[in-house]
Amino acid sequence: MLSPQDQLTELVRALETDQHVFATDPLLITEKLQGEDGTPIQKLHRRASRIDSNGALARVLGKIDGRIKGIMIVMSVVWCISGFLGLFTLLQSNVVNFFYVLVCLLGFHTIMLGGWLVMTLINRDQQAPSWFASFVSPSYLIRGKDDVTKAAVDLYERQLQHSGMRWYLGRFSHQLWLATLTGMLLAIIFLLIVRQYSFSWESTLLSDQALVSLTQILGWLPSMVGFGVPDSTAIAQSRLVTEAMPLSVARQWAGLLVGSLLMYGIVPRAIAWAFCALIFRRKKMRLDIKQSYYQKILNFWQRHVVDADDFTEAPAPIAPKATVSAGKKLVVLLEYPADQDKWWQSGLKKSAGFTSENIENFGIVDDREDMARLKNYLDEHPVQVILGIHSKALPDRGTLRKLDQIAAHAKDGLIVQLLSDTTPSAGLTDARTDNEPVDKQAVRYQQWQTALSARKIGLVDIDS
């Protein structure tokens, strides 16, 4: 699921695309934010909050989110009560068959947990089942025919189609199992406090020695955390018990029962829940600011308005000319792919000692995992980095932060080659994205020149 700020931002985008009338004019808010500081994401969040000045959009999103969480809480409570009542019914007799009760407690749970683990290993990259989106669709939770409600429902349904929702479903199922096991644990503790039980076992095929070995194996893990385990004498005395047994022996069996429920039921299920929660957080949806809607807003914020009457134009900063080393080089693309495979050849073909053998292609660096992998590589290999930056890439704070990190880890230096989306040998000033005028490309080219000049990072001269 998107974060609450991202959800509000996406809802504003959907409504503005459909010509919705907001409480505050979006154009006015966009113009006021042009001179404010902040990362693109922060400013987009701020913009959405100000457009929703009366809080109407946030209330609809909060209502849907609250009802989904409410249903999850109610289901967890119901599962907990069912576990309590089920075990309460099972332990009505004063003489309890230990292994029969243990199988009733953990048998089906263990099978289901093992099945989940196998399916997770087999289908690691699958999306959530299609029925899940239909089952938890917010259209069942909120009624309304207004534009805001419809757009909010559509937004949640799009999120339910995301691949990360598979782990959300897994986390919820483990939560229900934990609620059931917790109810069973509470029932056991309650009954052991108010009643005195005798524990027995019986078997047609297994001998006394086999049951002693099985019990000792079963009790190994609970004994590691302090639970009592019956010794061989107590196990032998417990066969076919029909009346009250010594209290010390009964406490050993009770400790093993509680310890088994904790160590073989609740703890593994809690680990599975934490694993799903961690993977879901890593695969959580992020706001896609590369959409044309957001790119138009970001491009508008990057324009600089000056008064022509008292403005004296200063010389535009120029990035230093790149110096190509004779050693090994690592070519990297920043966020966008290049139109040609060997895009770096246009900048290096006239360099002394240029050979294809000393070039290694790292690929594209986009998210945090890519950046971490690149920094680890640069810390271990002394190479000169040739960073290819596409004409679509904006020199915003996030992009420049990546540039600074690469420069800090490149032991033999960093040089930059600006790419166009037509041919790698053409200057950026001649490149145009779809429906983008030349002057915007020229402004962006100069912005990169300014950023590289301030960092003293060399720019590959493609025309040399």
C-alpha cells in the first residue's frame, strides 16, 4: 500500500486529471510552491495537502483505511475467541491424553505453516491471488457516487493489484493464526490454574522406550527456555492413567504442553509474520514521479523567473572537460536506459589507450539496492566511472545525491557523459523527448553543466 501522503497525492492526480473542482485552486498552489525548498516528493506531498485544504480527500481515504483495519481487528478477535473456546471444550475431562491434545493443538497448524513455506519458496515472485482483491475490495466498505469516493475506491483497488500485496495477505493470515494460538494459550493457562489435570498416553504400536525418546525429543526446545519436561520414570508412570497422578508429574506434563504450544506454534508463526511484514515493507508501492503529470509539475518548479529590467546575465557555469584515464573503467547508466548498447564509445573512441577489454558495463542504477551494489563494487575495485545521464533525467536533489555518492566511492574518479534519446553522439541541446521543445532541453543541459561545475566533475566532450 502507498503511504498516506502518497495516497493523497495520487488521489489529487486522479481527480485533477478528471477536471475535479478542489477546495483550493491547484494552479495557484503549484505557483506558490515554486520558490519553496524541499525534495520533489516533499513538495508534491505539500501540494496535495494544500489543495485538500478542507480535508475532504484525506477523510475519505482515512475512512477506507480505518474500515479495513477495523475488519482485520474484528477477525483477529473472533479467531482468538474461537481458539479459546475450542481448547476449552477439548480439555473438559480431568484425565487428558497428552499426545492427542498436542496433535489437536499443533497438527493442522504445522501442516498449514509447512505448506505456506513450500509455496513461498516455489512462487516467490507471484502476485497476490486475484480473489484477494475482490474479497477485500473497498467498494464493499464505503458507499458513495461522488467523484472523490469513486476515485478513492479505484486508488485502493489499483494498490491491491500490486505484487507486494501477496506479502500483505501472508502477514494477515499469520496474524489470524497467531490470534487463534494465543486464544488456545490463554485457555490452557486458565484451565491449568482453576483445575487439576492428570496426563496420560496410550499406544498400540509404540513401546515405552519409543514414547520416552519421542517425549525427550519433543521437550528439547521447550526445555531450552525453562519449561519442565517429564523424565523417563514419569513418562512410564503416565501410561494409561485413569485417576489423579502426583502433582509434580502433572506439572511436568503441563509445562511441556504449554512450552510446545509456544515454541512449535506461536514462535514459528510470529517469525513468519515478521518475515512477511519485512518483505511487504521492502516491496511497498512508491509514488511514481516519472509519470507525465508529475514531470510537468517538476519542470515548472525548475524554471527560474527573473525581472528583465534589472537582470544582468552572468556567465553560465561550464563543467570541466573530462580527463579519461588509461586504467580500467566502469560504465554506468543513471536511472534511464540508453538507446544504443555501447553508448560510451562515442566519448572514448579518441581517448589514448582506449580498448574494449578495459571496459566493464555495470548497467542501470536506479533504486537503493542498485546504489548499494555499485558502492560495494567501487569500494573493492579501483576503477574510473563513466556515468551516462539521459536527457530525461532531471538534476533534482535525489538524482544529485546519487551523483555525489558515486563520486565519493569512485577511487579513480568520475566523469559524466550526457546522452540524448536519439543518438549517443548528438549533443543534449539537440535532443528532444516527445512533445518537448528544444529550449527546455537546453535549460536542462545547462542545469547539468551547473551541477557538474559545482562538483568539479568532468564532462565527456562527445564532439571532440
